[in-house]
Amino acid sequence: MPTLLQIDASARGSGSHTRRLSRLFIEEWTRLRPEDLIVVRDISRAPPSPVSEAWVAAAFTKPERRTEAMRAALAESDMLVAELERADLIVVGAPMYNFGVPSSLKAYIDNIVRVGRTFGFDRSREDNPYTPMLHGKRLVIVSARGDYGYGAGERFGHLNFVEPYLKTVFGFIGIADARTIEVEYDEFGDERLAASVAKAEDEVKRLVRAMTDGSAAEDARAA
């Protein structure tokens, strides 16, 4: 039974486009696969703690040598990593704030990118000492921005540090199968926004159908 992890980072409530899209994705998925497990983590309402000096010291100490204080410093990170390890599909709602991701999402990423847990490091391999440790997972990023033209090669594509950043950092730990859907024109609030929302919602529904068809085929092969 697959597990879906829904992560929402928008500071907005009912007016959030990314929350609307992530919720729609989960609703469509559960309509087609009601038996699957859904885990919701709202990191805007309950943001992860920022990485501290104590966290860094603990994370880079071998597990068997950690003190009680070190284990306590890593407790939240351990929980978030374990949650991510159990997930088969991660849906991230990531609005663009000042060209990048919200601070809560950055704090989440800093907590789950862990040497020895989500990636390995071997200094003897000078060409590439890093080894991703999470495999077989899929990532869907739903984003929103106030202006338009932030796609690759578009007028503000060079200022987009949301989808490229998330695909890079999740890919670094092994989650390289990533899809993106976005809403633009939020600051304009006119028919272009309405059209962008409608297009994104249609893309979500089509993506869910495509992904659940694949899941059904995998389940049949495993039976």
C-alpha cells in the first residue's frame, strides 16, 4: 500500500494556490486509490526548527558516539527523515517567496538532507564523494508565483530558485523522478490568473490519472 506525503509550505490559508493544488492532488488520488495512506505535514503552521550549532555537531558525530543531548538535538530531524523514508510519493506545495522557497521549506530541507541517513559521503571518491540513499520515490512540486514567465528560457526563468532548487536537492538524496505544476499571474488577479489556475488543476488531474495507472500496474505485477 503506497504512502503519500503531502507537504504544505504556504503561509496563506484558503487563498493559497499551492494548498489548493496539493489538496486537489490528494483528493483525486484518494478517489482513485482510497486504500493508500496519506500523511499531511503543514510546515508553515508547524515549521521545523532551523539547523543549529548543536544540530550540526550531532549530525556529524557517529551515531554510536552521540550523547543524549546530541540525540535530542536530532530528534525532530530523525522523525522527518523517517517520515520521508516511508513515503513513496511526496507532494510539495511550494509558493515562490522572493524568488525562492519559504523559510519553513528551507528549514525542512536542512533537516532531511542528512549525511548517513539520506546521502552517503566517501572522501576517497574525489570525483563524486556523494551517494544518494533514498530510491524508488516520486516527487510532485506544485508552485505559485505572483508574476509570470518563470519557466526555463522565459523572461524571468533565471530568477526562479523554487523548482530548480527543489529538484536539485531532492535529486541529491535520490528522489530524481520529479514533476512540476505551477500557477502564475497571482498579483494580477484577472482572467489570466483564472486561466492559469484552471490549467494547473487540469494538469493535476491528468498527472494523478497517469501516476495511479502506473501504480495499479505495479500492484498487479507484485500480486
